[in-house]
Amino acid sequence: MKILNARLLACSLALTTPVAWADTLTIPVGQQHSSAVSNELPRRGLSAASVIQRHGEPAVRHPAIGEPPISRWDYQGFSVYFEASTVVHSVHQHRPRAN
């Protein structure tokens, strides 16, 4: 009898519990910017001199840390990561949209 009552209680709770449905929109980070701007970022393998020649002096130069030495230069809207004096990666800086 106790088992039957427990099953009836479980079924009634399952039927009366409200269910919420929502859609989730996921946009990969690499697709959150225009491709035209992406083409302007320094490419892997470029020298620091090439980056300065094309984009000018960075707003901020972060010192190298670790082994191998990795440094970062910040420009308006993007950052460039170097191993020694060679570009290893360039990324857009996140700017939240105004509501």
C-alpha cells in the first residue's frame, strides 16, 4: 500500500510540475565579428616589425612572460600575441553591445 501511494504521489507531482521551454542561440566566438575586419588582423608568422609597419605602435605593450617568452600588444579593438618577435595569434577584443 505504501509503495502504491508513493507511486501515485510521484505521478501526480510529475503531472502538475510546470515545464518551461526556451530556445538557446549560440554564436561561436569566431563568428561574432565581420569577416572584413578579420582580414586586417596580423597573421601567424609575421614579425613584430611587420606588425608595427602595418598597424603602427601599439597602445600597450605587455612584457613577455614564461618560456618560451609570450608577450601581448594591445591595439584599438584587437590584441596580438608574440612568441619572441613572431606573431602566434591575433584576437578581437570583446566589446559589449549597448542595450
